[in-house]
Amino acid sequence: MGKVNCLVEQLTQHAIEAARHGQWDQVIALYHERLSQGPQESLSLDTIQVLMESDQWLIARVKEVQAAISQHLNDIQEQRRKLGVLKRQWGEDQTTPVRHLLTI
């Protein structure tokens, strides 16, 4: 049982390190490997406590990253909207002389 506890804790720590570096595919692979070690009921209470704390940290990190991505997508959407307005204004402004267009 001690060997499995140690392996599961190592896999979890590697997953946390991968998350810190943004290697989310690696996090998923390590969690799959952790799950393949068998039921968690066979783990010691200390190991389960460590896993729960690690999992909570990872969940919080995932939520932070999701929020950052969402904000970034909102920013991009706003930039695209502004570009669309500029394109429409540019296309509608046919009174500007050509020589002026080149200096803008």
C-alpha cells in the first residue's frame, strides 16, 4: 500500500508542476495515470488528504485559467467589434481624397 501511496502522490505533484507551466495535456495524462492505480479507498488517510488539497489547488488554478481565457476572448471580441466599426466608417467615407488616404 505504501508504494501505491507514494506513486499516486508523485503523479499528483507532477500534475501540479505541469499545471504551473500550463501543460494541460500533461496534467490530464498524469491524472489518467493516477486513476489507473486503482481505487482510492486503498490509499492511506494522509495520502487522501494530500490528494484532496492538491486537487483543490488544481481546480482553483483551472478556474483562474478559464477566467483569464474568457476575459481574453471578450477583449478580442471587443477589438473585432471596433475594427468592424472602423472598416464600415472607412468604406463609407468616399469623400476623402486618395492622397489623404495614403498618409493615414
